[in-house]
Amino acid sequence: MLGLALEGGGAKGSYHIGVYQALQEQGFEFDGVVGTSIGALNGAMIAQDDFDRALNLWDELDPGELLNIEGEKLEEIYGMEFDRDNVAYLLGRMKEIIKNRGLETEPIKDLIEKNIEEDKLRSRDIDFGLITISLSDMEPRELFLENIPEGKLAEYLLASSYLPAFRLEKLGEEYFLDGGFYDNLPINMLIERGYDKIIAVRTLSRGRIRPVKAEGVEITYIEPDEDLGRVLEFTPERISYNKKLGYFDALREFNDLEGRKYYLEAESNNAGEELTDDSFLELFMKIPEEDVREAAEFAGCEEKHWRRTLFEELIPLLTDELEIEEKADYRRIAILSLEELARELKIERFEVYSIFEFWELIAENYEPGLAGSRRKLPEIIRKSDFLASRLRKNPGLKLTAILFASLLKRENFSPAGKQ
């Protein structure tokens, strides 16, 4: 059986939506869906076969209405544009919240009731589960739909999302707390139910994640390599960005796309031969001597034969500056280095490129002055990781720009011999 587990994280849950859209396009069909907090709400809409409704919910979400804060003030707060007026407004809201003993839950209740059809979900042949914590007996509740009393699903979805900042209210005869304090990614619920394949979508949010008992279970994690914003950052810009990121991260996972920030297809050269690690070793070998010497001068490398300098000094320095794993091959080093140029040149990130297309876009937009000053760096900076990161502005980018300058300017040149 194939299951889907969704991590909690408030506004970060917009990432789930992008991931699931890609999974749908890839033809995945799930036998069960579980989630915590916002993961439970998204999971319920997925389980009731209402993904279009989930998309609309996130597209049309009004953060001011959800958080009961005026939209204009909310934008100023997110943008850290504090002045006397909005500070006074915030202080007033804080006094109101304290007086009411917490944030109102009515907007969230309304959102759940508008988007969840309990009868529809119960009629479908799919497992659905969520996690919350009962404050009445201080016990976690790992609940599948059949364990939730009929007519009470909306209440338990709220219970799974019940942050300490909310006004404390009884749901039925109990008080509840956000399930993220027990398990923010309830993979074990699926394992204990007999699932042998699980796709787990991370948000990297704060919250406890319990150890997974995964013997004999195939678990695929999809997670961002960057922060998804604040838990309450329900702005259209953040939601749109997170959805795109989730969509393309899922494509990377299931289509074997390469890259860290970009999404690149593996491919063959013009002769139909696979682009191997040796192909990218040859790319580095084609870097002219004068570019290697300029890069060595910029980095303050020891004097030795220029080819030795390239492979013994500059490439290791490049991998350190770009935080490339030690076991990376030349293919990955080249791709992640080129990504730095692409980011600086503001090449659209959310596209799937062939490696040749990616190279050509960089070449078309390359600026000769991109590397900036190539003055030799003081030895104390070169030897200090802290100073290197604090006192030099992106040396990995500069090294890449110097090393590939001539090749990028060469007409009709592409990696791995495609001319």
C-alpha cells in the first residue's frame, strides 16, 4: 500500500500543495493520507478527492482575515516596516489577545467547515489520519477517520492545529494541543497500519518528529533545501513561491532531475552518448591556462603547474565555498558551480532545462564583469572559514565566473563536446 504523510507547519503547508500537484501528474494514487496540523487539513482535502478545492483555498486565502489583522498592517509587519502607527496597532491587538486569553479560532473554524465535507471523505475507500494531543489526560491521539465520532471531523482537524497561542476552548469535553508537539510527521501511523511504501513531505518546521520504525518500508522524503518562511506568513507571494518549490522538488525526486536550486535533465551529447562524469572532467580540462592563472591569483593559491593548481587547489576551494559534498563527482561540481552563475544572472529557476539549454542561457546572459575584482585575497581571509564567509562576497561565484569566462564567451560551445 502507498501512503502520503504531510508535516505540519502553518503557512509552510503551501509546499504540500505543489508537491501533490506534481504527484498527481506523475500518476500516483494513494491508499492513505495522514498529517499533522496544516498537514491534516491539506491531507483531508486530498483524501476527499478535492485537490482543486485545496488549490483554490491557498490561492484565495486572505491572511488578514485568517489572522484577524488588517491586510495593510499585516504587509507592514511581514516587511518589518515598523512605525509609530503599526507598532501602536500591534500593541492594541496584543492587549486584545491577552484580554481574550488567546487568538480567536473562529476564522480557522470557518475555513475548515467551508472546505471539508466529512460525508464525502467517509464515503471514499481511503485511509485518513491525524494527530493531536489531549490536554485533559496529557495523551497523544493518533486517530484514523473511523476513530473520530461522526460529525466531529472539523473539530478534530482544529484540534490537530491548536497552537498554544489560541484561546483555550473545549472541543467536546476535552482541551487539545497541536499534534506537532507529539509527532509533526506521522509516518508511523501508516507503518503501523501496514503501509510498505510512503511518500513523506517535509516542511522543516519546528515540532517533534518521532523516530521511524521503517524496517521493510520504502520511504521517499520530499523536502525543501531552503526555509519556507514563517509559520504565519500566509502572504500570496510566499504561498505562490512555496507551491512552485514543492512542485519542482517533487519533479526532481521522481524524474531524476539534477541540481540544487535548478532542475536539469540528464541527457546525452550530440552523438547520443551519455554525459558521464568523464564528460564534465573534460569540461574542466578545457578551461584555458590564462583563466586558471587568474583564478589562482584571485584565490591566492600556491604557485605550481597550472593544471595541478586547477585540480589540487581551485576545484577543492570551489567545492568548499559552494558547500558541495566531498564525494561529489565532476558532473555535480560543474552543475552546482554553473547554478551560482545562473542565480546571479537571474535566470528563471522554476523551469526544467536540459544541461545544454542551461549552459546556453548562462552564456547568452553572461556579463564579462561578473567576477568583479580579482585582487589577491589576504592570507588570513583565505585560511579562515568564518572570515571567508563574512568578509568576501560570494567567492564561489567569482571563482566560477573566472574559470568559465572564456568557455562561456566561445561561440557555439556547450559542455561535453556538443559544438
